[in-house]
Amino acid sequence: MASSRAVILGIESSCDETAAAVVVDGREVLSNAVISQIDRHAVFGGVVPELACRAHVQAIVPVVDKALADARVAPEELTAVAVTNSPGLIGALLVGVAYAKSLAFCLGKPLYGVDHLHGHMYANRMAFPDLEYPCVNLIVSGGHTSLYLSRGPLDHTLIGSTRDDAAGEAFDKVAKILGLPFPGGPAIDKLSKGRDPGRVSFKRTLLEEGSLDFSFSGIKTAVLYAARGQDAKGDRAPTPERVADLAAGFQEAVVDVLLAKSLQACRERGVPRLAVGGGVACNSRLRAKGAELEARDGVRVYFPPPAWCTDNAAMIAGVAYHQWRRGPPDGLTMDAVPTKVYRR
Ligand code: KG4
Ligand code: ZN
């Protein structure tokens, strides 16, 4: 096992943010640069993969330069280079992986391929070094909604996942139905603030008794019918008041399901620690009800700062530190892998 200080450059390009960060020993974040493409995709109401790849190509060099400059670290001072290589949009991943390979090769530094979801889970450990293992991890993002039993930064067992839409995807699609801007999560969060979420109530889909899986496709249709009438035939757009009530009711139902399943997982596994990560972990209602759960149910609930919830490279450099400590690098034959099967 290596023993000296590890200064790791992380690179992230799996979806619609091009990001680079320098992190020391998996904890000390010297820089965390992100170039977001949200404006490019907003006009289309969702991430367009081809546009994402092109934007990554434009942003990758400037974002890595910025991360190194902000950290005041010269490339030669790096211990290793790390990059998200799975899961994600293949063209987007390839930009980061190809760049990281060339950089590692030119500098003669070891290269590590990092799992994007391990990154989201590590964000809490980076923010709260006292977070103990085992813990239950709830990952809620635009592409994933899953529960893991985690025994270490690199040791995660899948215990539940969505059978259809991810929670963030449901936020984005419901926002579109309601005529709200992309990304839908922040728009719905903002509109729901201070509203009574009980004015419109949606069914909480809990699936079979005891299941830790999720399903969010039904609630999308329920919102569509509530907004446009049965069979979505209504041609009159709902009033702004009604849109806000629907948004608040939808958000409440999703948050309730996420927390109910998470609490069930903690109880079943006898683990009184819940760490929530991914873009949807920015949600203010999820955070507020997570705090209520902590006070009521005796489970410590952790949320990273919002900048570490959405896609970033600090979490990638953080995980890579543990891969560096564990053993040999992946090397230049490492591949980008768009989908990944997690073992249960
Ligand atoms: O983790 P992330 O940046 O990218 C993926 O790996 O998918 O998550 C993006 C997702 C989007 O679906 C976005 O709508 C959602 O996170 N999101 C939110 C909030 N902020 C971002 N969802 C609910 N409330 C928010 N405040
Ligand atoms: Zn993500």
C-alpha cells in the first residue's frame, strides 16, 4: 500500500457537466471546477447526447486547466489521474476517458477509472469524515435511483432500485408536463416552497410488501391526467395556482416514497445511518423531511453540500484515492462502459 500524500486529479464527463477537481488524500478538496451545459440542453427539455459530447470536447481542456490553476498544482505534482468511466452516456464518457488517458500517458502517472455512482456515494464521506460504515446509501439522480448497503468507499451492495424512471427523471418529465423549465427538479422545488403539499395528493407507490425497489412512472401519468384531464385530452393549460399545487403534491409523494424505502432499508439491515446523494439530494423538501426522519426515527441522515450532490469531479478524485491505496492502477487499456450491472 502506498503511504505518502496523494494529490489526485479527477475528471467527470458522464452526462451534461464537464468537471475536474484536485483532491488530496480523498478529503482535502483543493479545487472543484464545473462547466455546465444546462443552457444548451434546456431548449430541448432534456439532455441531447450528441450535443453533450460536443460540449465536453470544447470544455475538457479549459476545465482541467482551471482545476489545476485553482488548486495551484502543477501537472507534474499530481500523484494520479482519475476519470469516471462508467456508467453514463458513452460518447460523453469517452471524451473524459480519452483525455485522462492522454494526460496520464504524457505525465507518466497512474490512471484510475472510477464508477460514477461510487462518486455520488463518496460525496457524503468527503463532507462528513465521521460518517461510519456500514451505512445505507440512497442515490437519487437524473439517471439512477437506488439503495445500497455500503461497507466502505469501494464496497457497495445494491439492495433496491427503480424499475422504471429515476426520481430526477420523473422531476424533469413532470416539470415538462407542467410547462416548467429544464432541469425540472430545481424548478419544482422552488415552486413548491411554502405551499400546502396536501392540496393535491398523489398515490405513494410502494410496490410489493417488503420490496426496496421504486417505481416513478405511474405518478408522471397521474400528474398528466390531473393537469390535463382524464386521458390528457384537456386543451386548457392549468392555472399557475394549480401548477404549483400539482408540483408540491408530486414532490411530496416522491419524497415520502424515497424516505419510506430508505428507513425500511436501515431497519431491515440494522444500520442507523442514511447517506443521500445525487442531484435530487439538493431538494429542499427531501432535506427537511430527512431531518424530521432523523429526529423521529433515530437514523442519522447525511446530505452533502449541494455542489457535491450534482455531478462533480471532486467525488471522483475522492474515490480514486481509495483505489490508489488499494492497489494497481487501471492503465491505458481501461474502457468507458455505458451501462453497468450492480450485484444484489
Ligand atoms: O446527479 P445529477 O447532477 O446527474 C445525474 O447523474 O443524473 O442529477 C441531475 C438530476 C436532474 O434530474 C435534476 O432535475 C435533479 O437532479 N435535481 C433536483 C434538484 N436539483 C437537481 N431534483 C429535485 N430537487 C432539486 N432541488
Ligand atoms: Zn450523477
